[in-house]
Amino acid sequence: MGRAQIFYSLIASSLLIVFVGSGTGCSRDRPLVVGSKNFTEQLILGEIVAQHVEHRLQIRVDRKFNLGGTLLAHQALVSGGIDLYPEYTGTALTSILKLPPSRDRQQAFEQIQSEYLRRFHVAWLAPLGFNNTFAMVVRGEDARRGQLKTLSDAAKPGQGWGLGVGYEFQQRPDGLAGLLKTYGLPLKGSVRTMDLGLIYKALEQRQVDMVAGNATDGSLATMDVTVLQDDKQYFPPYEAAVAVRTASLEARPALREALAELSGKFTDAGMQKLNSQVDGAHRPVSEVAQQFLNSAGLR
């Protein structure tokens, strides 16, 4: 383990100690604590949830955003460091529950809902409405020229793709190896791994011809790109939902109903636009969240 890895491990350990130590139970006397992981979409969702609960229940809501990766956020939830945070079905199934990926949305949701309640005393609420699964993206001009709509189209003879992916995608059980096996995509040179923040720039600058992004990336709303349809349904669903401690729901009976008002209010395209407003237009997260709640009729 290098120095950088040791440093980040120490930080992660310290955060876990803080979260475990802060799990002092739920009561109406303490503020509700909303958490999020450390990327734009999570910050937006966390802020939307926090503002909505503040408005509906007229209570104090604390924010513990930027918690890091999935395991840190989950541990904060289970230990009582936070009361709730947004999570994704595919992540919950494979990273938290250590179960095989499922391509069946309803089956995955029901399995997660049951297991979270049994193992962690955490309720998994109805999905928010969007599916942030993986997305294979090409330049719009290339898709139009080759009449490409699906990944099967991209696998036809005569194609050759310079492929760019994030580091995690190369290792995931639902990532690169299975994708190539499922579709037989012809590659041009070696697969290039890079930070996710660089994949669209690499595509735009023609360093690669296809990238593995996510269905709600803000760049999809602002760039001339095409998401190729996963016509063989290789990628599992990553539907967003709120995971909340049952003790928190019991302490505040009106909380479940307030959170339920957010279910079904989002779309893939709508989440793309929210992400692009923060990442591309550099608008404050709190302002973007408030505007969403206004437009959704929740204010």
C-alpha cells in the first residue's frame, strides 16, 4: 500500500469512527440528517430531499454531504450518523448486499427492499423515477453517419472503436468484460482507462470514439452525442431511491409521506439537465434544488 492509499485509508477510518460515534438514536429533539455521496448528482438529490423535508415538516435538517464512496455512506446510515441518503438499486444489490446483478427492475427492487429491512433496519422507498445505469456514448456525427442506434449496430462488421472507460468500469462484474462478450464490439487499439471527469472531453477531442458514461450525465444534455441503446439489456438497472432508517420513520410519522412525494418526480433527461446546471452552468446546488421543487409543484 502506497503513501496515498494509506492516507485515504486513515481518512476513511476516521470518518467511520465519527459516524459510529454519532449514532445516538432518533428522536424529535435532534435534527434530521440527510447524507449524500461525493458527486454532483448525489449532492443535488441530497439537497432536494433536505429542502423538501424542511418545507413539508417544518423541522431542522442537517446536511452531511460528500461522504465519499458507497460503503462510507452506507455505514453512516446504518450507524445512525445520517438518517437517509439517495442510493441506486444496482449499487445496493452488488456493492452492499453482495448479490449478483439483476436485469429485472421489479425483482431487484423487491429483493433490495426486503434485504435492507432484514439486515439493516433500513427502508428502501419507491424509486425517484430515473435510472442512472451505464451508457455507451458516441459522437452524434458518427452515429448519424453510420446510422447507429443500438450497441448491436455498433458491433456490425466494418466498425472499429477506440474505447474509453472509467477505472471502475473495467473491473465491475457488470462492466467491460461482459459488455464485450455480450456484443462482440470490435475495438481499435487498447481500451483507454481514465477519470470519469475526462471521458467526454476525450470523446470530443477524438482521443476515443466511444465512452462508458452514465445515463444521467450532464454532458448528455449539452453535447452532440448519442447514447447507443442497450438492446440486449446487458446493463442492470440503477434506479435511484431514498434509503432511510426505520427508526427515523418511526420517530417522525410524517416523514415517510413527505419523502413519498418525491417518488416518480424525476426522469433521466430531467436529471441530466439538473447535473448540467451544476457542472456546466456552475449554478449553486441549493438554487438548482429549489427550482426543481418549484417546477415539480412541491412548493
